[in-house]
Amino acid sequence: SLTLNGLKSGVNPVNGRTGEETIVDGNTGHALTIATGVTNVKIDGFTLTISNKQSTAQGAGVLISMNTKKITIINNIIRNITDGSGVDTLADETYGIMVYGRDPVGGQSDISIKNNYIHDVEEYGIAINDKTSNVTIEGNSITNLIGSHHNDLPDPSWPSYFCSGIHLGGQVGPIRNVTIKNNIIATNNTGDGQTTVAGGGITFAGVADWSDPSRLWQGFQKISILTNHIYKNTMGIVSLAGYFTNSPEIHGNNLSGNIAFGVNN
């Protein structure tokens, strides 16, 4: 078990906070990594950034690795993570917080991501990947994300310029028992100097295993999207691919000013 307390542990940054911060700069890579198989970690009250994010590798403010359990990421500011203009690939994606569970290892569970302020991050504010369960994403503010120009997405019909406040997906899965509530998501910004045509508030994309297409997507299960403020995005809530084994609950949200549509499946 491990608790990491920054100077601002216990202080929610969503409505602003003042004074000195404990800053972790990943320089070229992840700012903080929770290693595979670790249980019971709390990260509270930091500012996390990557000042020189590589354009050839993935980078995250917090990377939560495979088969981790009882993880809490709370009261952090995650900001200014981008590798700049140019065509991006799936190998150099950028995240504020990434739960990485590439099947078949997977098995991440009991994860709480709460009261974090994520801004000026390229592509994804919070991403939940394969074979993850029992996740609560609550009270976060995710704003001013940067659209990334992709040329290698699995479906050529998907928009090439893309960013998403909260993204659930990956290969095989399943992703189940996820509650997204009381978040502020206003993500649509620019991609390589132009307005991204696909700035999503909450997005879903589940696909079969690229290396073995016979391993099919196992579905999104028991997804709840409750009382969020999702505004000024290109898309509010969108499912690009990957079926739901039961209908998601979408209740009590304020969906306003999203350019293309509020909810689209």
C-alpha cells in the first residue's frame, strides 16, 4: 500500500486553488506510473505535466498499468501534455489519466478518479482501456483538450482529428460497472491549428483484437452517465464502435452547446 500526498492533498482544484504546488514533471514520459499488479495506491494533491512529451511514444500524467486494484487518483491538476503539431499514431497517444489493461492480462478494478482538473492535454483527458471494472469517475473538470491528427485509426470513417474528455474502449474488453458522474467536460479545442471535427465529451470505441480478429469485443456493461455538464464540444456523448451488452443509463446531464449533436450512437 502507498499514499503519495502532494502539498495540496485534500484540496479540490476544480474551483481553483492557490499557493505552492508539488509538481511532478515527466519531462519526456509518464509523470507517474502505477506498475502492473500493484494494489492499494492513492495519489492526492499534485500538479502533473510532461514538458517535453515525445512524439514517438505514449505519455500520461498518470498511467495505471494492468491488473491493478484499489487505485485512487484525487485532487490533482494535470496539464500541458502535448507533443505538438504533426500526424499522430496509436503508438504515441497522449492522456491525462490512462487505465491501461491490454487483454488478456487486464483485470484492473476498483478505481476512483475524483476531483481532478485536467486541461490542455492532447487527445484524452481520462481513458479507460480493456478488461477494466468497477470504476468511478466523479467531480472532475476536463477542459481545453487538443485534437490530434491521426492517420491510422482502425476505421477510416472515424474523424482523423480527435480528442475526448472521457474515453472508454480498446480491444476485446469487457469494460463494466463504470459510473461517470458530476463531471464538467468542455473539450473541443484545436488540432494542429484547426478546430477538431471530433471533440467528444464522453466517447466509446470497442473493437476486436487487431492481432487476432476472431477475438471479438466483449461489450460495455453497466455504464452510468449521471448529472454531468457536457458543453461546447463537437459531440456530447458518442459511441463510435463496440456494442453495449445492456443499455447505458444517461440521466440528469446538462448537454448544451455541443456543435454536432448531444448524444449519438
